[in-house]
Amino acid sequence: MIPINIWLVEDDAGYRRNLRLSLDREEHITCSCVFPSCIEFFEALQEDVPPDVVLMDLGLPGMSGLEGIRRLAQEFPDVAVVVLTVFKDKEKVLQALDAGAAGYLLKESTGPEIVQGLQQVFFGGSALSPSVAKIVVEELRKPSPAEDFKLSRREVEVLEKLAEGLAVKEIAAALDISIGTAGFHLTNIYKKLQVQSQTGAVAKALRSGII
């Protein structure tokens, strides 16, 4: 089994200590560093060899785990992050995954479940607690509003510029297309949204969540 080096970012001292002891009992896993905050974590990253996987809480002092995930994705994109938290609400789950987390585990997970999740992420997969996986599946099943109206990406871009108050000529310039092409897209947008004007198109797009 390939050894996995884990860093843990967790502000609860008792939980942090117990989890580290649990992970260190695994032959192929080493929890080499633990930190009570993202600030100390990033300070160590500047001076040490990055870990294979980071286990990160979300409710951290100073810099939230969510901010930490975003920063890590920018500065150390090869380091995988697995969220380990008590938060199970949809908003936090989706925010963390959008920020770049490769896994989202709840603290109610057992030791073996956490180890399995770390292994899955280390080998390029993802790890989600069952209730979190349900949230993700439900979101994936939702069709996007643009797909409902069969709008192309370019048509959505034209709508966004329209919502900013740009005229057709300005839209064409902003998107680097001809005025005729911009007008063509607008005509198609009117047909697909079943509206007769620019304001009608913008209003319907906003109500429908397209823009």
C-alpha cells in the first residue's frame, strides 16, 4: 500500500488529538502535521513539503475552511482537500465542492470511513458522506435554466450584456462579434424565451435564473 501523508486543520483540540491518533494507527497513513487554523497551516506550507491530502474543518478561526480551500486550489493545486465538518447543509456542501474540495465527510463518520475517504481522494477519486452524496445527486439532476430554454452559451452571454444595459452595438463590441450577429442572437433569444423586447428578455431571464 502506498503511504499517504496527511495534514489536519482542526480547531477542536480534543477531536484533533483523537483523530490524529486514529489515523496514525493505520500502517499506510501518517498524519504528520496538525494545525488549529488555516493561518498556521499556510505558514507551514511555505516552509515544508506539501502533504498528499489535507483534512480540513470549515468552521475555523481567522480564515474559514472555505477560504482555505480556495487559496489552496490557487497556490497548491496538486494538494487534495477533504472537508471534515459538522455542517451538512446544502449551501456549505456546494460551496466547498465548488471551491475545489475533493471530498466532504461529516464528523459523524467512523474512523474506517474517514480512512476510506482519504484513500479514494489520494487515488484521484472523491469521498462524500451518504447524506452529502444525496445533496450532490439532487443538484446534478436539476436541469440548468439555460438548458430548459435551449439557450446557447453565446446567447446567455448576450443576455448578460443586455442586463448590464448595453445596446446591440455595445454588445457586439464587448463580445467581439458583428452587430448583425448580435442582432441574430437577440432574435433567437426572443423566440426561445417567448418575449417581444429586450426588457422582456432580461426580466424573464432574471426570473428564471438564467442570469
